[in-house]
Amino acid sequence: MRTRLCLLAALALCAAAATIAAADDTAVPASGENPDPVKLVRREAKPLSAMAQLGKLLFYDTSLSFSGGLSCASCHSPDHAYGPATDKPVVLGGPDLKKEGARAVPSLMYLERQPSFSIGPDNEENENVDLAQAAALGESAVRAQKVATDTAAAGANLVPQGGLFWDGRADTLQQQALFPLLNPLEMAASSIDEVAAKLKNEPYAYRFTQLFGLAVFDDHQMAVTEALFAIGRYQIEEPSFHPYTSKFDYWLEGRARLSEQEMRGYTLFNDPKKANCGGCHLDKPTADGLPPLFTDHQYEALGVPRNAALAANADPAYFDLGICGPYRTDISDQTQYCAMFATPTLRNAATRQVFMHNGVYHTLEQVLDFYDFRDVAPDKIYPRAADGTVLKYDDIPDKYRPNADIADPPFDRHPGDPPAMTAQDEADIIAFLKTLTDGYQPAK
Amino acid sequence: MSSRQVLLSAAAIALLAPLAVPAPAAEPSQGAVAPAAPSSDAAESAATATPIKHLVVIFQENVSFDHYFATYPNATNPPGEPAFAAAPNTPAVNNLAKANLLKNNPNFINKANGADAAEPFRLDRTQAATADQNHAYSAEQQAYDAGKNDLFPKYTGKGTPGGVGAFGTKGQVMGYFDGNTVGALWQYAQHFAMSDNMFADSYGPSTPGALNVVSGQTNGMKIVISTKNPSTVSAVGYYVEDGQGGFTMVNDVDPGGDVCSVPKDQAMMSGKNIGDLLNAGSVSWGGFMGGFAFDATNANGSTGCKRSTHSTIVGSDVVDYIAHHNWFQYYASTANPKHDKASSLAAIGSSFEHDGTTRDPANHEYDLKDFYDALKAGNFPAISYIKAPAYQDGHAGYSDPLDEQAAVVDLVNFIEQQPGWKDTAIVITYDDSDGWYDHAFAPVTSASADQADQLNGPGKCGAGAPKPGVEGKPVNGRCGPGTRQPFIVVSPFAKTNYVSHTHTSLASVPRFIEDNWLKGARLGGGSFDAAAGSLMDLFDFKAGGKTAAVYVDPEQGTPLSAPPAGH
């Protein structure tokens, strides 16, 4: 009881803060300048190390796949924000390049600060709590609501966060790179031994012996591990994976002006009574001056509609449950996390043609409609059963539907409530999202 | 202690389980140190057995000797990396290269390591951020396997993932860096003196190491508050029953009453530490730790116990102060649980404020910044124990050799430019090995037969009666010597490009202090100091202190032609 009262009090404060923030926003000069510019800290550009140069060769090498037709860059296209080049929900791979991948290809950009997967904030210095213990604590802990005007409280929530892939099953870029290499739906290499044998015969094999010693190919596992690390190192060192050159970055620094529409979109983005995007897609630089990543690295069960375009979904018994499986297997017993997927960065989202873990959406309008109507008019989002009932959360099994987020605005609304956004609001937010695309040329 | 952990902030634990912990009662220490006169180096006038008037112990984290010196003095020198070339006549050291263990290593041959069996392998400079290894008391003993040192992948090769750019592999515990990454330490070894035979006094992680380097004793632990049972092989805790009705600390636990300690597990120590003897001998001393000052605010706005620094190499923000590394905080007589500030720069190192009668609130515990500030003000304590902020302490997982190098070099470059450098000895050493592979084994001289002991089989470490604990009776839980760690002396009186093979241990540090400043007084209470090896082989006091200072580039780890700008 007492906890609830505290929470309510906090919410009242949040609402008050939101009002003030909104008042501040209307006070932003019509010129569209940031009235309070900051200095962003970007990585110093350095020549690629020998390790990263090797990683680059590997990143673009199709010969490591069984088909000989896929490299990392095939799905993580450098011309498409290291994401998919197509509007297909998933990419085709496998030995014959005809198998559907399981999930939409995430971007490889802006992962250089990704924390390890954990329940609650990660803390490498503390060596005394394991995943099961943390999950147990998380079950009894109060979860702060996510609102764009106060993201610190939700940041301390004891909920899943961090890690790579839609389900966080890898912690490092090196670990991550192994999965597509061996996935029978993707690069489909048959074994570590096969990959090691290929590496040994690559024209750049001499780089391995130069860096790792003459015996590197004697131990196949070690040779492949070094190759995977090199790929990750390339992603860490190569500036195009994390340039922070969007219009919004320059606006933060006082070097660009937002248009009136972009500014309206930015305000809506952070308005808890409207889109509240900023509750999860954090837009503030860190205290260290590092540019915002537009994600809180946490996981959510949004309940996006089932994608009938995926072959796997022809089986009505098949469900992709994110953290609790089927691709992640270590905490599938923590069923309170079933159907949760990672919150991705929104940087360069406007360049993508496929959205959500199952690729069910293809435009930002569709994505915003989902947030707008899921609760107030679910018939606009989900299919109907034969009897006419709306099949809300049709991609989550019944027993896990309570995991769906109904706490964080705008998901706290009910049928018949007014939607959080108008069509104009959505257009304005999309205009703002386009300012998150890299490669803007600032005037000054 | 660290099989793939997912971790929880201390704040979150505090939120869930607020527990009042009584601060330890302040006990008056025997004797005390009077404050220095302003702008004078009181330590210069103290009577010492050698010309050394200042000892600075840079106490880093979690590195085995072979992890940094496996191929010394030969580095790979790949293109684009800071190159290392050994001086002619560099002496051989007891490393993997000399022992011919880089190939056909027993950790590769022993099938018990399963799929993780691996030969030693080079870690590249780009792999500076690595996963952390298991370095618990029992796991290390299992890895050392009665002196065969052949089960590291099986028992200590599992750790936390580290940052997103970290390197991790099967058998990673067999990885070693060379002079392209740890160039500064290799330079110091070239120009000064290094031991290749320095062991932790007992197996186990940070806190036992921190206690041994100030007291030579891990027995006499008192539980303040605990959620843990005595440590076993399967359920790791931080203490064992010593067989005499008391406890010996074997793994990490936070100090009692420290405002930054986790609330539910805290312990104190009942024996004496070197600070007590220095107080009795009126010798100035201090413990200086990054992140200790409570009122300071970092550039990122963090303050108090949460002060943190962003490491680009690790890829995350790392909290500066780690309470379970704070040597002197475990003893009521030398604790400063509330992190009170010294009354003045002149009072640093002393027990009293400037009036000579009011007890100084810091009680010899300071922030690392206070070390720099005191020296700049001309107050260079006789004894300084230093702990870098965590991101620079060298501990795999949240720190790395490159961030570590920046901190160590910064300190050494600074000290080398002080007037007091002429009679200073800087010791660079490590609290434990992190579990990283090392091929050297020191036969057991401190036996133990607790259920947590595993060196010679379940419940066995060595044979014969255990060494006495704080009450003078044989106690369990001090199985040792433990792991071998680097130990370098940088001093005008250090021998040049010299490697000492004399067996020493972390307790050799308090022994050196006792011999030099305290007329050979000993801590007693079963401390290892009395039997610890002497550090004197690392010095040459006849040459007149003419070993030249070497300035090093903190990022490249290569020598500089001129002294760098001040700190």
C-alpha cells in the first residue's frame, strides 16, 4: 500500500515536471536552435589497427558461408546503416540461400557502448550476484513507470537489459558474430573446423600468423575465435559504425537548427501524454558527454501483431518468445520475460524498410500507428477471429499475455480513450526521427 | 566467485534490504604520528636502515606473472603497435618462454580440461579488454592441482563477459600480454629491478591479498553482518571456520561500516596491520585510493560512493572506489568508514591535525588526489599505499592493461620529478592473479585442511600443522603460498635491468617497512611478515642511488626523451 502511494506521488511529480518541460519547449526560440548547446564527446579517429584491418576483410568475405554468397555485410549493409538492404521482413540464407531468417536484421550500428545482458543495471565490479538471483530480486521489486521526462527512475528497474540480438543472448560483438556464421538459416557454416580450414587458405591468412603466432591454425577453435574478435574489433574501431553525425547531434551541439515540424515532433517524442518515445528511446547525452543512444537497452513485451508473411508462423504452435526462447535458452524458465524483445536504437531508423523483431511493419507510420491504436482501437492493429473478436496480442501465447507492457505511456490507455497522437502528430514525430539519420552536413 | 555473473548495483541492493550497520567503534591506536611542519618533508629526517626514506606501493589488481611477462623480453611487434626492443644482456626470467611451456603445455595436454584445453596464446593490444577469470580460494587451488598447474581452463577459466568489445575465448585463462600492450612495465623491468618469484601469501582474490600486503594475516576475521555460510567448493563464501572457534577470510567481502560497503555482507579484522606499527613508531603513512573522497564530484557529475569514470577501452562507466580493496578499512584502529577528509594537506600522513593534539578525521585514509596534492605541497609521507580508481586498477572485466598503464605511468612520472624521488622506492605489484595461468608453483609452507581447501585433494592443502592465527594457535584458511604476481621496484637505488629470484611474498612489503623504519619490529599474531623473504636483493645501496629515472608515455608505454608535464 505504501509503495503504491509513493509511486502515485512520484507520478504526480512527473506530471508536474512534464508540464514544466512542455512550457520550456514552447519557449524554444522559433529559430529552432538548441538554447542550451552541449559538447558531445566522439571517439578520436585513428587508423585501423592490424586487428581491425583483418576484421574488415572477414566482415566482407562471402567465402566463409556455406553457400559462398553471404558475408556479414550481406545482411548488415554498410549502405543501409549496417542493417538490411531490403524491405523483406527477414533475409534469405542457408546452404541454398532460400531459407528464411528467424527475425528482422538489426542494425550493427551504435553497439560500441552496449552493456552486457543483466537483470537490473549491469555492474562488473560486483562479483556476487548471478542471473537467477537477480531475476528473483526483480520479481519482487517495484518497477518505475517509463516516462520521457524522468528516465533515471526506470533506469534502475530490476528488469532485463543489455546484450546483443533481439533477445540479448550474446554479450560481446565477438560472441555475437559466431551465431550467424553457424546458423543453418544464415551463413550455415557446418562447423568451426570447416571455418578454420577456410581461414587457413584465405589470401589474408598471413595476417593471422602475424598477429596470433605460427601455431594459430593448429587450434581450430582458437583461430575462429580470433577471427570473430577481429570482426568485432572492426566494428569498434571503424567510425562508420558509430559516427554520431545526425542533424540531431549537431542540434545538440548548437550547430544545426530544427525545422518547426521537427521541433514539434521532438516535443511530442518526449511528451508523456503523447508519444512518450523518450521514455525508452533516451535522447539525452550521458553525464560523460557521450551522445544519446536512443535506447535504454531494456526489454519490453510490446505485443506486436503476428507476421503472417513469415513461413515459420504457418505453424500455429510456433511462437517467438524473445528472451525465453526458442533461440535463447539460458533463462527460458523465467517466464515473466517471455515475449520480451530488446529496445533498439532509433538512430537511422528512418532509413530502414523493416521494423520490429518479426519485421511486421515497413514504415514508421505503421510503427507509430501501433503505439497509437494498440490499446484504444486494437481492431486497427490486430486481425479478427472468425467470430469477429479482435485477436489482441496474437503473437503471444495466452499464458504470457500478462507480460505485455500496459504500464508505460501510451500503453496505459483503454478502448475508447482518445489516441495519444493525431495523424499530424505522427507526421511531426517522423520528421523528428529523420533528424537521427547520420551524414548531416552542419552549416557551422 | 565469478562464473558468468549478472550483476546488481549496490544501490539496488540497498533499496531492497536497508539494514543499519553499526560503525565499528573507534579504538585509539597505540602511538600516533605527529603532523609534518608545513612545506617540509618530515620523512627525510626519519631514521631508516637503508637510504630509502619513501616507499610507495602501487597496488594493482589481478595479474599473474606469466600473464604480463610470459615472453619477456621478446614482444611480437605487429605493424602499427608500439614496438618493444630489449636491452642487450637482459637477464632471463622464469616465464613460459624460458620454461618451454608455450607449446605442449600441460593445460593443453590434460584431458580433464575438456573442450577448454588450450595452449598459452598472445593477447593483442586490441584485446586489452578481456573477460574476467575465476579467482576464488578453492578454484585457484584446484587449478594449481598439487603443483602440476594444469587445470586452469577447467577451474579458473570461467569469468564475466567484460564489455561489448571484450575478447573472450575457451581457455582464455591461458592468454598473456607482451610488451606491445604492457610496455611500461616491461620498460620499468628493463631500467630497474623485478622479481620473478613473488607469490601471494595464500590463494584467493582481492581482499585476502589486500590484507596480506598490510598485515600478513587473513585470520582473525569478525563477521559484522552476513548472508553467507562458510565457503565450500560448491558454495563460495568469503570465510572459513579456522578450527579454533574463529574465522579466516578466504574471499572478498566489504569492510564493516564503510559507507560504500554493500549492506548485507561486511567483516572486520582483529589483528594488527603495518599502520598500527607505523603509528607506534611515529612514521608518517597513508592509504590513498581513487574515488575515496566523499565530497568530490567527477567530470560526469557522479559523486559520493557512485563516483565513476568512463573507460573507452572497456566501453562503460566504472565506479571508482571498490570497498573490498581498502586494506586499512578492515581494522578499527586504521579505518575511516565515513571517508572523512584530512584537516589539511600538512596533516596527510599524520594521526593529528596541525595543532598536534586533535585527531585528524582522515585517520591515514585518503583519496588518490590527496597523494598528488600533498606531494605538490612538499608533504611526502614515508609510506604510501596506493590504489588507482577501479577503471585503472588492471582488473579484467572492468579495467584493462592500457587504462592501468596510464595510471601507473602517471604516478611514476610524477614521483620521478619530485625532490623526494632521490630516496624513494616505488613498488608495483598485484593483490592476486585473477586466476590467469601461471606456470610457477611454490611448495606449500602454510598448510590448511578446511573443506574449502583443494590443492592436494578435497580438504587438503599441504601437510603438517597449519601456521598460527591471530591467537597463536594453528588455523585453517591460509593455504599458501598462492599465485605468483609481478613485482617491480622503481627507485634510484634499484638494481638496473635486474631480475631477483629470491622467494618473496606480499608480506615481504610490511617486512621491508619494519626492517627499514621500525628496527625490525614484527606484527606478531601469526603474521607472515616474520618469515617473508627480504626485498633487499632488488636494491643496490652501494651504488649511491644513481639508477636514472625513466619517463614513459602513458598511452604508448614507450620511453620519453624528456620529463612530461606535471600531473
